[in-house]
Amino acid sequence: MRRAAALAALLRLATAPAGAAGETFDPARVSEVDAIACHLTAPEYNGFALAVDGEDGIAVQRHWRRIETDNPFLAEYELPAPITVAGQSTRRIAFSSSAILAVLDLADPAVVAGPEGVANAADPEGLIAGLVQAGRATRAEIEAGRPFRKFLGQKVLTDVTEPATDGASFGTHTVIARSISNVSSHPGKTLYGCSYRIDLIDRTGKRL
């Protein structure tokens, strides 16, 4: 019961963007480029993302075409016209559970990750060097056996904790981060975007 109440509260928080007095938030006015660039608040992004699907959703209004993909964690769309993201032109975007991503025609994510100061948390270089030093394999043998080199990195731009106030049973923890990665389902592509997360926390700061 407590978890259900927490989930309901999280949904209300995540989809209630703050605006000027008397101003109603309209997700249809949100630019996908702004969302990818991390220019939204977490509630604004969630309101936008929840409005994408449906008969009168943003995807239909903007003439996005849904792309079938082998990746069950991505909802991918082709745009009617290209957008420019990180200096790269693309007509493909994708949504994950908490992020919007531009699908770039870049085989090496480091091209866009380097200038943004985003490191590869899945960098295998240390492991490869260790295997080579131990004489278990040559670098050429290891590279030949690993045609796909994983990249997974993020740079936190906003990290805000709002503790539970008097009379409230929970607070919130919001993280907005630049996200750069690649996936084996999209060979030769780089996923560049922004993740928006709002978690409920109890009075001790633990995630609910």
C-alpha cells in the first residue's frame, strides 16, 4: 500500500511542470532538440515523454514514424526532417525508460564524448592491458574477438535532493545527466542524449 501511494505521488511530481502563474504547460510546445540538450526540467521532460504516444500524441502531430528495432528498451522514431545535435545531423531519435536520445551516424562515441568530458565507464582498456601483460593473449587477438567495443558514459548536470518537509512522508532526488553510449542493436551508431530521473526518498534519504 505504501509503495503504491509512493508511485502515485511520483507520477504526480514527474508530470507536474512548474510554470509561470496562470500558465499551463503544453508538452506539444517542447522541442525534442531542447530535451536532448538537457534544457528541460525533469517534470517538463516527463510530461513531454508521456505525451509522445497515442492517436493525438506528439509523434502523430509531428509526423514521426515509428521504427521497428531489435532493442526492447528503446522506442525509436524517424523524423520528417533532420535535426542537428552535438554538431551532427540525424533524423532518428529514441526514448528509453528515462531518457531521450539522438541516434547519430558515429561509430566511435568518443567523437562527441571527448569534447563534453564524458568518460567511458565501460572502457575495457585496463582488462585488455592486463591480459596482454599476463601473456594470455595478444592485443590483436583480443580485439579480433571483440568486434563491438562498449561505450557507456554520463555527465551529471543537475543533482538536487529535496528532503521530506514537516508533514510529508517523502522527499525527492532529481538527477539530469548527459548520456552517451552505444548498443549492439545499433552497430555504427552513437546514442547521444539526456536522462531525467526523479526518485522518491524517505526521511533518511533512502530511495522508496
